[in-house]
Amino acid sequence: MTPENAFLTVLEPIDGLKSKVYPVSALKNATAPFVFYVQRESDEGDDLDGQTGLQTATFELHCVAKSYAALVSLCGEIRSALQGMQGKTFGDLLIERVKVRQTSPDLYEREVKLLRRAYAFQLDYQGGVHNE
């Protein structure tokens, strides 16, 4: 499983997001609420002995809703779902640490009359973990 697939498994069950979490940008004419994301970084940690096996993936998530109240509610559910990944296994990935931080003020997109909030989302994980 990829880090992307792991966070999709916790976001898509959120009310209104089924099949509405998009890579890179939202589909044309997508109806709110929805989320789009961009992967920013992917790296594996190392020390003096070489690579450690601890990998990091960083994403930028954009949460979009019709009203400010809906945006606040949606973002609360998303943060909770993402933070709930810490310490859990998704396929062969063990999520060691999750960091979620807001990276911009809430924005009103006048052209489409929707509100948007952006987050930086970082997963530190180990791959190749087997559940018994």
C-alpha cells in the first residue's frame, strides 16, 4: 500500500467525501465538499550506518466547502481522521507519526463561491510491515 492509499482509506468515509478526494486538483464542476491534494516530498531517513527504513511523505491538502461552518466541520473531521492514523497499520505500512498543520488562512474562492483551507500533512512510516 502507498501512503496516498492509506490516507484515502480514512478520508473517503467522511460524510460527503466518498469518491471526492482528488489528486492534484478537483475535477471540473466538482461539488463541495471535496478535497484535493498534492504530494510535496517523499524521503527515507538515514544515519551513519545508512538508510533507516523510516520514510516520510508530505502532502498539501486543500479542503473545500460551501460555507464557513461546513468548512470548519469538514476540517475538524479530516484532522481527526488523519491524526487517528498514527500507530496504525495500513496494508504493509506502519504509520509511526502524523503531523497536520494549517498552512494558509481560510480563503473564499469568489469565482466558484466556495471556501478553502490548506493543510500540510506529513506521514512518517515504515513499509514492509506484516500483520500476524
